[in-house]
Amino acid sequence: MIKYFKPSIFILSTIPFLVITYKIFFNKLGPEPVKEITHFTGEWALIFICLTLSMRPLKKITNLNYWVKVRRMLGLFVFFYTSLHLLTYVGIDHRFNWQPILNDVVKKKYIFVGFAAWVLLIPLTITSSQKMIILLKQNWKKLHRLIYIIAILGSLHFIWLSKTIYFKPLIYFVLITVLLALRINFKRIFEK
């Protein structure tokens, strides 16, 4: 059963991509197709951030090691869906017209934090291989702690993007906060 765990998680992780591809090809995106693609890919990027952050707590709760074995793959799906989200904004929404894109990055805080989150994902993606773990040694763990900052930036991006409906973005913010809090070693803090 364990040998099917990783391939099953991979297949399940591609389902959102297949869903949005189906919606695009069969014209099922509704009255605002660009907005639908942007929100869909952005929300799935946040979902994968939450899934990635939940692997270590799941390992602690279940005492099963295979949760952390899929963490790297889930992290790569964070980059995949975040990149699709960014490409929708850059390529479809703005048709690679760089001036208004740069203006948005500078002037709109939700775009700035979203773009910053994507930029921070690049070194994590580049260093995700087993070779890089061996090469970077202890620095690999330090570098990959950037996921905490990325998670916060991603949730802020969603909150600041939502001008009226805050409930859904706040759920992600609370969930990310809880997942980050679960990583704090309170025992070590109180022993000092």
C-alpha cells in the first residue's frame, strides 16, 4: 500500500489542473473566464501550501513517516499552481504588457506580496532535489523555512485581494497560522 501512496498523491494533485483545463476547452469558465482561472489557480496554490505545511504535524500525530515523503512533491505543486496563477495574470490578463504589470507590483500591495511569494518559491523549487539536500546540508533546512514566509504572504495576498468578502481568505489565514503554530517547540521554549 505504501508504494502506491506517492503515485496516488501525485495523481490527486493533478486533478485541479485537469479540471481547469476541461473548463477552458469546453467553455465552462462562466462570464469572467480570466477571473475564474486566476482565482482557481491561486486558491489551489494556497491549498497546496496548507497541505505541505500539514505533513509534519500529520507525521507527529500518526507516527507514520510517509507523510513527509510526499512533502517535497506537494511543495513542487505549490510552485506549479502559483506559476499558473502568475501566468494567468501576466499572459492572459495583461498579454505580457510589462509596464502595467510593473506598475501593479509597485502600487498594489496584494500583487506585490503575491509576486514576492512566487519569487521566494524559486530557490525552494531549484533546491528541491535529493542532490541539493546533500550539497546544502544544514543550509537546506534553513532555506526551506522560507515556506513559512511564503505561506503568510500567500494568505495576505488573498485577504488584500478580497475587497468585500473576507470569510474565505480568513479561513486560509487561520489555517496557515495554526499549521505554523504547530511547528513551534513549546517544550524547548518553556525549558529555558
